Amino acid sequence: MYKEEIKIELTIKEKQELEFQHSKERDRRVADRIKAVLLNAEGWTQKQIAQALRIRYETVQNHLNDYKNSKS
């Protein structure tokens, strides 16, 4: 079942840095993580992100949690 929605807020600088990193990234998993964070910050739900990226809902949650934990 779906868990509580995670919400990430990005500054303009953080968004630009992630977009730049994504443009250079060759590892698909890392690129998906970046896309999940960017889409979440734009207001997409985790379910929408999972569907768009063709990955599991739990994977989206893991990506978002990993990003949040890396900022703590």
C-alpha cells in the first residue's frame, strides 16, 4: 500500500545543480533518482513519478528518502 507522501522543496540553485548533474549522468539509477526528486519538487505525486519513470512506487520512495537523508 502507498505510504505517506514525501515532499521535497528545492531552491533554484539546487534545482539547477540537479538538472546539470542529470545532463551528465550515465548511471540510469542515479538519473532516475534525480528525475524523481525534480518531479517531486514540481508537485508530482510519487505514484505519478513511478508511472512516468516506469519504476516501482517503493523505488520512488527510496530515491526521495535517499535524497532527503543526503541533505540532513
